[in-house]
Amino acid sequence: MEEKITLCGDNCIECPRYNAHSEEELHNVAELWYRVGWRDCIVSNEEIRCEGCSSHKQCTYQLVECTKEHNVEKCNQCGAFPCEKINRMLERSKEYQERCKEVCSDAEYDMLEKAFFDKENNLRK
């Protein structure tokens, strides 16, 4: 199975945001992110469009900045791994997983589970 793992352990290849290419798909992702609680409102397609993790993007968990500071490409290459930032991120992810179980259809949950809820294993690869 092809994978593209982010700094926080998400699998881009499974992510609906990464895979959204039409305006309608982007809008559907924005609605889902709002319903799950990842956004405070349904944001514009420009805002929801995925451009990948990079130094120009603000990381919710400050991992982009942290890996730069520690001169590593991925968190698992750092001598401090797993650190408090990673532990907080994993805890927050578990909370989101529970929320997704409550508000998502089975198909939506399956999609989000593949993309976002195997972070710990993905981070160790």
C-alpha cells in the first residue's frame, strides 16, 4: 500500500482533503471538517485546499517548526521522540476519533480512520 506520512502521522494518500480536486469535493471536505470540529465554520475552498506540510504553513502541533529546530526531517528521527508535543497530539487525535465516531457516517469514519487515526504506528515507520 502506498503511503505518504506527515510529520504528525497522518496518511495523505487516504486523506479526503489531500485527494479533493474539484470545487465540490473541496466544499464537501470543508463541511466535514466543520462537522467533526476541525474548523469553527465551513471555510472557503482556498483555505481547505491541501498544499502539504511545509515551513510556510502553520502546524497545529508546531511540528514543522520543531523538526526544523531539531534539524530532522521527521519526528521519529529526533532524539527526544516521543516528546510532549507528540504525546499531546496523540491524545488530541484520540479525542477527535471519538467525535468522528459520533458525527460521521460509517463511510466517512472509515476514510478518516485510514487517514488520521493510525498516527502512532505511522510515526514509528
